[in-house]
Amino acid sequence: MLKDIISQYRGGFSLHTELRAQQNTSRRVAVLAGEIVANSRTDVGGVSARVYKNGVYGFASGADYTDENVRNVLEAAERNAVFMDSRVGKGEKAFPSVERGEYRMKLDVNDVEQRHYVEFVRALDARIAERYPGLVSRRVVASSDSMEKLLVVADGFDSYSLMPRSYIYVTLTVPDKLGGTVELYEVMGGRGWFTDIFKDPAALDEKVDALYTRLMQKADGVYADAGVKDVVMHPNLAGMLAHEAVGHTVEADLVLGGSVAGPMLGRQVASELVTMVDFANTLHDGSPAPLPVYVDDEGTPASDEVLIKDGILTGYMNNRESAERFGMTPHGNARAYLFSDEPLIRMRNTGIIPGKSKLEDMIAAIDDGYYLVETGNGQADTTGEFMFGINLGYEIKHGKIGRAIRDTTISGVAFDMLKTVDMLSDDNVWLSSGFCGKKQPMPVGMGGPAIKCRVNIGGR
Amino acid sequence: MNKREIAEYTLDKLMKSGAEGASVGVSQGSTDELNIDGGEFSLMRTLFNSGLSMKAIVGGRKGNAAINRLDRESIDAAIENCIAAAKSGKPDSAERIAPGVGEHSFEDGPQQPDTALLYDRMREYIEDVRKDYPLIMLEQVIAQFDHEESLYMNTNGTVFNSIGGEYGIEAMFSAHDGERSSSFCGFGASMYDLDRRIIDMDLHRNTLEGAVKSLATRSFGDKMVGRVIFTPGCLAGFLSSIIGNFMSDSVIIDGTSPWKNRIGEQVASEGLCVSTIPLDPRIVCGERFSGGFVSENMDYIKDGVLKGFAIGDYASLKTGFARAANQSMNLWVKPGEKSLEEIVSGIGRGLIIDRFSGGDPAQNGDFSGVAKNSFLIENGKITDAVSETMISGNLVELMQSLAAVSRETACDGQSVLPWAAFDGVTISGK
């Protein structure tokens, strides 16, 4: 646990300053075709300071967690802020004060030895090898990371937080009917320490069985027919849609950079069925968010940001500077990944609120289209055009699920596509294994219900 | 302790802890960075960087650990973790420490930044863009100088010292006219000096002009299978996918690469030569060593024939295929005879694609995604930007469908690539 050697420097802040000590850990074991191909532990930590002066920031960081280095980092950050102010001369005023206080997360560190990862992965791999002898290849990866932060700010909440995540990735490969191979993967796990989540490899059998069944369907799959189609997106895709299609366009720094959402505030951008929220720490139904944030890295207490309410664009995600520009209230979206990273406007747990429909009724409502089940990577654009890869999907013919389809990609323009949403399921799925990329990586949660809409699908 | 003392201490302690072989990398350096957001200066950063990575073999089992603090307590903890990781593993005869090759030193680029000049170049860049391309919004620009001193040492007697310094710029921008907006466009370059205006660097004006032209788009129209031209930046992305899907460690080890048995065979059109060239003088701070081996340039594909895989020492020993001579992605494709204009003039209807935004290609090479910042080619001329256009195909087939390579190339300090035209790509508009 991080020892507090930074609070003592608050009294010396001459400008608006954030001082942060941070430790990130990463543990990884990968077994490919029965061989251990990765077996590593990484620890990265240090201290950083960011200083605001008249509209510009200075930042500095260093790895040593010593009094001498804290002083060096503070001095370098202030020197950079003064340099920028002297050259740029924006002359902007100080931020309005935010509520002051202190938040301390209560969670013990449980960073177990590497053998726990190795033993679990090898046992799971052996079970898979025995249960599915027809595999061309198999890969089992245990991966966990944690982010521990101690924050002292000139104005706002001081905080201590600790966020561990642990996951098992299983990727299976089988021959396909075209003489090649197809693969599919499943991610299991969530927030927490590895041995708290993964106790018995046999407990994952059910999920691996389901993965194998879907993979065999995919091996017999067909190419999607390219074009604009009616689709039902499984809840697994809803979060990606919320994150990529809408979330990035309403990050206030991207709005300032010319995002399509700029002129759309207060306008109808989606079907009235759609309400989208960037949750801080507690979901709409009162359950914990997958990756809760209580205080951001500018010292702003975190609360929910409603992005779309009944189809109307209602808000942006802000840091303190952008909130001041837009006349909005910051809700705690300024987050940094490593100690050496400055806080950027980031999503936290972004999702669509469930509707009232049943999944089977949504599928039955499509005569000729697709049921899209698993996604891989995604990308957004300032225009609102998004794409994400589809790793598993099925044809829908006359209201019934048909053949599986091979890997493809879907795309659309967010504020056009969201107007085509005419059914949302009454359940939802939340995921947390992903990293969002935006100068820095960042763990984010995403979720939502099944969605019936129209999108452009790639294929042959 | 200095870097050499840290390396010697770490190797000694790993061996005394039971390793039969070990390697260590120590680095120290700094980053000076200026940020522009929404067209305005926003931030200046100074990072004091350090790192220590180690590998140990204990009873034929490998362990790795990495940290960024160089105090003795942190180093001792990392050594303990590394040894514990190795002991928890499984013996594998393909694990080893690279053979000894003696001591080598490398030095590239300036060792100190000219921060005031970097600032002035950025201010000039903002003004140039405002004056020449008033519809362009610079969403984010990151300009930095990186300096790193690193040392690699292993228990077989290899010592590599390297010192490197380089400037880099990454810009993301889009064009805006009222509520109309282009897609975001990117520009990036690495360089040893700041002698040139940023706006005049290779291809930058092309991408700025392309963004402005993309404010007005039209549909590609009916689906067709035809010829597309990839710009150098887009070609780099496709080549990276091909290397990852068909030539990298994991797909060669598990045998799922469609090219696993194709060394020495024709896998691409005869005109295609693909190499990695970290030692080329046009490459900025190219890789000098990797995995305990001195880096050399390498041909992956020569005249369409597959010459080798992009695999490291472990995958090489595991499979019997030769280790790649470098691990860089400093790509080079041999230029062709025709000019880009001549290649375009031979296309009746097709696309020139600047950026591909797609899902990760499937294991067999199937790909699909959105053609971004792309323009119609009609009757031998580049005409309008296209909207919501998807392309799809297969990477194995694509490599065998090369129609032409331009004689012009673009260099961003990391790769030297031409424009390349391929047939057989499915194009579908909305």
C-alpha cells in the first residue's frame, strides 16, 4: 500500500496544483498450445504534479518515491506552467472552487505470487486439451492489473483509491469448412484480485463449453451479405456502441476539437427509447458499476453524467477546465492511467438503460437480418461514424436464428443509427476487461441491453 | 548505482538466486512534450523516465520482471519476483539467453532538446494551418523530444550500450464548415532536427487538403469488386496485419498461419518486395538490438517470394524457422516504375484509401471495415470523397493481387513506403 509522503507538500502549493503518487501492477501468464510463452510481472510507479496557470498546464513526473523527487517534480511542473504562461499568455481566470473533502477507499492489497497464475492457467489449459481434442490451437491467458492512487489537490477532494482487475482469456481455434481455421475467444473475470475471483478451473467449464459450441457453429458459418441491414445486437455489443458511437463524441475535449456533438446539445439524436449515462460508481439499478470511480484525478467528486435522455443529447463529459468553458458542472471524468500521465477526459462506466422488450420478440421482429453476438475492437470518429469488429453473429431469417456468420465489421453514423433503434431488451450486460485508447490507455466499463436497429455490415 | 552497476548487480544476484542464465536491460531518459488541444497550447510535460527489465532461466524455465524504480529495494524485489516466476513455470528447451556477441555501442540523434525551438515550430505550425487551411481544426497535436540511454547485458558476455534522441510529432485534425465535418485525419513523423516547417513534411499538405475536400462526400454507389489504391499510411496498416496474422510468433508456433509451410514459395505478386529496415539512414532511432541480438535489415518478401517470418529467438528454436533479423516495424516496400498519376489513370472506377478502420482481420486473413478519408477514382481521375463506404477482402488473396506500386514514396522517419494498388477488393457504399 502506498505510504503517504505527499500530503505534507499541500501547504507549499503556490498555484492550482494536483500532486499524485501512483503504483500500477501487471501480472501475465500465457500458455499457447500447452507451452508457457509469457510469465511476467511488471510494477510501474512514481509521483507526478500538474500545475495550472492562467489557462495552461505544466506537468512533471519521476519514478523515485522520495521527498527529494517530490520536490523536483513539483518544481519542474511549476516551471513548465510558468514557461507556457509566459509564451502563450492566455490570461484565463482560475477555476471555480469545488467541494473540498477526503475520500479513502477501503480495500486490502492481495497481490498473490506468480505461481497462482501459472498453476491456474496450466490446469485450465490441460482441461481444455482433454475435453476438446479436435482443436487446432488453444491459448489461455491470465492477466491482472491494478491501479493504486494517492491524490493531494490544492482545491477539491484528496483521495486514496485502489482498482484491481483480473481476467482469464480463452481462445480456441478449429478447422473451418473452407480448409482454413477460425477462432473465437471468451473473457471471464472482472474487478478484484486474481485468487478472489478464480479459485477452481473447473468452475469455468460451462463457459468454455459454450465458447466451443459457438466456435463450431462459426466454423460452419457463411459470409455476411454486405449492406445496410436490420440487426439485433446482443447486450455484449451495447456497451461498445455506447462507448464508441456516442461516448467519444461527447467528451468535451473532442467537442472543443470539432466533434459532431458540438452543435447537437439539446437536440434529438436518438430514438426516444434511448437513455445513455456515464455512471461514476453505481448503476441505474443500484448495483455497483464494474469499475467504480469516486474521485477523479483533478480531485472532483464523481457523479453520473447523463449523456442522452429519452433521445435528447443532454450533456458532455468534462474536466474542470472544459466544464468552465461550457458552463457545465464537472462530474469527475478527468482520469490518468500511469503516474506519468496527465488527467484526460475519459469515460468511466458508459451504458444504455434497458428497455421493456424480450430478446426473442426482437429477433422475431426481423424478417431478413443478423443477430450480432460478440465484438472485438472498435473505433470512433469525430463525425460520429463508428465501426466495430464482429467476431460472432447469426443470420436471422423470417424471425428465426439461422446460420452463424464469419468475422465481419459493422459501421454507422451514431446519431443517424440511434434514431433507428426501435426495441431495447429488458436485461443488460456490463463488461470491464477493455482498455480505451486516447493518448493513454484506460480501463473502462461499458454495458447495456440488446438493441434492435439498422447498421451497415461488411461482407461479400 | 549507475546503469552498468545496476545491470551487473542484477545479473549477479539472479545467478546467485539459482538462475543458470540471465539478461537485464536498464534505461534512463527524459521526455519533453508540448500539447495543443482544440488549436491552442494546453500543456507542457517533462517526464524523468527509468526502467529495469530482467529475464532469468531457472531449470529450463523462464521468468520475466520489469520495474521503473532503480533503488536497491525495488531491484531486489523484482529479482525475487523474476526467480519466483521462473520457478513456477515449466521447463522448455527453447528458452535460452541469447549467445554472447561481445560489447557494442550505438548512438543516434541529438542528446538535448531545443525546447524553445520546439515551441516556436509548434506556434508556426498553428499559424501555418490557420493561414493555409482555415477550415482545419487541430484537435490534438503532441510534439516531443525523447532522450534515452539504455544498457543490455547478459550472462553470456553480451553488452549493448545505446544513446538516442529524437523529436516526434503526432497531429490529429479534421475540417469543419458550419455543422459539416470531415473524419479525423492523422499525421505523424519522427526526426533528428527541427530544420523543416511541420506543415511541409512528407504528405502533410496532402492529408490537410484531403480533410478539406472530405467536407463534401457522396455515396460510392452499388457494390462492386475492383481495384483500390492504398496510400503509404494505409499500406503500413495492412502490412502490419499481414505480419501479425501470418508471420508472427504465436501463429508460427501454433501453426495456424496460412503461410506456415510457404518459406521460399510465391505468396505475393512478383512485383512485391517487403522488408524491415531499422538501419536505413532515413529511419530515426531505428532498432539497434533486440532480444540480445544485434539488429540487421531483413527481407520478408522478395519478388513475391516469402523469405522469412517475424519471429523471435524462442519461436525460432521452437519451430526450426530462422529468427527474424530485427523486431522492428520500420517497413520498406520497393517502389515501382509508374507514377501515382499513371496508376490512377488506369482505373475506371475504384477508390484511393487513406485510412482503414476495421475489425481485426480473421485468422484466415478475411478483413472488412470502413474506408476513411477515401476518394472515388472515376475514369482515371481522383474525384469526390466517399461517405460510409466499406471494403472487404482476404489478406492472402490481396497479396497475390498487386496491380501496381508507385515510384513515389513517403517517409515519416519510421517507414519508407509507396502507394500500392490491389485488385479484388469488395467495395460497398450505403
